[in-house]
Amino acid sequence: MPRDGLTVAAPGGAVPLRLLLLGALFVTELVALVLVFQIAAPLECRQTEAEAACRALRGSVLRAFCLAVALGLYLSSRRAARARFVAMTAARATRLPWALLHAGGLAAAFLPMLLTPPEALNARFADLLPLLAGGALAITIGALGLLAAPRDWAAWLRAEPWGLLALVFAALLLPDLAHWLEPIWYWNTLAQITFVAVSLALLAVSDDVEVWPELAIIGTDGFNVNIAPQCSGVEGFVLMAAFLALYAALLRDQVRMGRFWIVVLPLALLASWSFNVLRIAALILIGAHVSPELALNGFHSFAGWLAFTVLAILVLVVVNRVPWLQRDRAAAVMSGPPLAEDETAALILPFVAFMLSSLAVQAFFTTPALGFPLQAAAMLAALLWLRGPLPVLLAGRPEGIAVAAGLLVGLGWVAGAPAAAPPEPALTALAPALAALWVAARLAGTAILVPVVEELFFRGYVLARLDRGGLAWRALAVAVSTASFAALHDRWLAAALAGLVFAAVYLRRGRLVDAVAAHVVANAVVAAAALWQGDWRLI
């Protein structure tokens, strides 16, 4: 990778940009797995023939979150270990077999869940289990191989104390620990306080709040839940206290312990309880206005762990960056070139924003098309943040052949489209002003933002990084980038043909601006046809 040497300075060693981007990629994949397995899939482990394996597989996502937080904590507190970790990952050149193994694992994990009819998922889960489990194993091994060579992992682990293995073991058992300690969650006084706080949170956004204090039931617009004692937030207290105790033990020589326990602990516990209140209020609102199934299944089961993970990372960042909490105040200061000025980040991060916003829209909108303005906003924000490198990446004036190629792709896409479908009821129900804003966002996003973001990633990054010269490497680069591009579209064959055209336009002069221009013209033609026909599914 030509830009592997680019780094962002951090205490205890510089962090290679490659490591940051791999981290962003892995987080994106983990979020996608959560949305598919915990939220989108109507999977009930009790209704399968492999209940224990089903629960273990779904629980592995939570364990991955806990492990990521624990390793982040360890590396942030052990400068020597962090320096060795950064050095071995910086020395790792991308190896195609590990990338293919990782990608194959993702396909094995996602495709069975996405292609199996929802009503048949529970009955067929036992048959899908070997493929899903193998996919999870391939994802993990491939990710480790992308980070560092096996011999480097072995050397790094040998150099670390046994405390690291104990930390990993504790992190993997954390979900089980929370389950074993469940009896102490029943704290009625705190549950009553939580009930009142949730009521106030709902009253701030809704005029129709129904409460039955004697039954601890609260709801709005016909969707009601019971605030049971185990919903009081004690679980968050225990997990956060355990996390902070571990953090204090690891950083006892760097952090002012008195200030840590007197200030950080109470604030972290208060934040944990506040997150719990907001989680319950969000659950009720989602159940009332979005989807009761979503509220009671995926969101209910996972949001608490997600909130804990986010809060733990925030505590880690704050403690590391606030000089007042550090024995050596200079250690809290981080410096280095901004990520927003790096060309590689500009190629990848807008696409990451696009994918994350797409997953969020799919998860939290019953009609995902309604959420497209949020996706457009996420893409625009990412491009504006990375506006520094973009003029260099997109330099030049597109040639006429690129415009002509885009026109042919757009016309071919429209000509090969299936029969026009009636508009989705949720779109026709929009008020005229909102409908006009939605149409404007859809047109601008489709014709401008999406082409820029996708070409930056698929042609500017994937194709360019795999193309190492020679016919074989170039063919592989075109095939991988085109297949990845096609996988994002429902009409994958038409998308693959379009991807081949965009790749050819890019390779003609090696300029990304030509591929972007072709893609913009193609999408503009499709968007115009969708507007003319009133068929937004054409896009």
C-alpha cells in the first residue's frame, strides 16, 4: 500500500493511517452484523433446532464489542505494548489471501441471512449454522491476517504479560457475568426513579404519554412497556464500575487516582444511568412510531450493550485527553496531521459514512426510502470534512468519451428496468413541502453525491490499490472492484456492466474525474427518468 507510511501521532507511538482505516472498516462490518443478526433478522433462537448454538452465535457479536473495548483499553494504557502493536501492523503489507478470506467470511455470514425468506429462517437455521459459524471464523482469521502476519502476532503475544490473556478472557465472559449477576438488578427504588425519568423524557417529545405507576407501565400512542426492576440501570452500574476498576488498575501509574474515583466514577455512573433512560424512551418511541417488532427484538436486546460500549470509549478518550486527570499532563496532549487532509482517508471515509447511514436507515425506517435525506446529509458532511484532498483527487476536466459512456450506461439502465411500480404509500403520504424537499435530496444525492462517493472508493481506492501492474493484477482489480460495486445494487448484473464501463473510463487515462463524470451523467439520466415516471424504485 503506497500510503502505509502516513501516520497520525499519538502518545506512545504513531498510529499508521492504514490501521485507523482498517479499524473503521471492522467497526462498519460489526455494525452491519449487529443490524442483520440482532435487529433485521426475525430470528427466535427458542424456535430453532439449535437454540444453544443460535444464542452463542448471536452472543458472539456482543463479545466482539466487549473484546474490542478491552483491547482498546489495554493498548491505551500500555505504551510499550501499543508501540509494538503499531510497529507490527505498520510493517504489514496487504495480503490478498487474507482479504479474500475475510471477504468470503462476510459473504458466508450475510448471504444466508439475507437470501433466506424471513418466515423460513427459524426452521432452516440448523442447516445454515455451519455456513454462519464458518463465516464468523473466516471473518476473524482474515481480520487478524490483515492486521499482522501470524508470526508477528505470536511474537507480540509472547512479549506481553499474562495480564493480556486474563483481560481477553474477562472481556469474553463479560456478557455471561452480567447474566450471572442478574439477581442484584432487582433494585425497586432505582427502578421507580428510572420510571419517573423515562416519563419526563417522553413528556418532552410527546403530549400523549400514558403511565400506570402502580404497575410500572408506561407508553405512548398505544405502545406500552413495563419498567421492570432489572431495567433500573443497575446492570450498567456494575459493568461501568468493573470497566473503571480495570482501567484504574492498568493506568494506576499514569492517572491521578483520587480525582479519577471522586470525579470520573460518579460522572460515568450518572452517564450510564442517563443512557439507560434514553434507551428505554427511544424503545417506546420506536415501538409506537416505527416498528413494535424492532423495539422489542433487536433494539431492546442490543441497545444497552451498544450504549455501554460507546460510553466506555468516551470515558477512555476523556481520561486520556484531560491533563487534569494525568500525572504527566504532557501525555494527554495528542498532535499530528489531521486525518481530514489525507488522500487515502478521502477515498474511504465518505463511503464508510454512506454505508453506516444506509444501515441506520434500513434499521430504523419502516420505509427506508424516506431516510435517504439522512444518507445524503451523511455523505455531504463527510465530503465537506475531507474537502482538502478532493481537488487533488478529482483534478482535471473530464473528457467527452466519459460523458458519452455515462449517457449510454444511464439509458441502458432505464431501458432494462422492470415495469414501473406504484409509489410507496409512505412517500405519497408526505406533505407537499416535505415531498419537495425529499425529491430535491433524492435527485441531488443520486446524481452528485452517490457517484462521487462510490467512485472515490471503488475506482479510486479498491481498483487502484489492487492494480499492481500487469494484465493479471489489472483484471483482478477490475473484477473485485466491479463485483463489490454490483453487490450494492438490487440489479446486480446491470450494475456490474456499469461498473465495468466506469472502470474502463478510469483506466483509459488513470484519472478519477473521468469515472466520476461518467457515473454522474449515468445517475442523472436515471434520476430524470425516475422523476418523469414517478418511479423512485428505478434508482
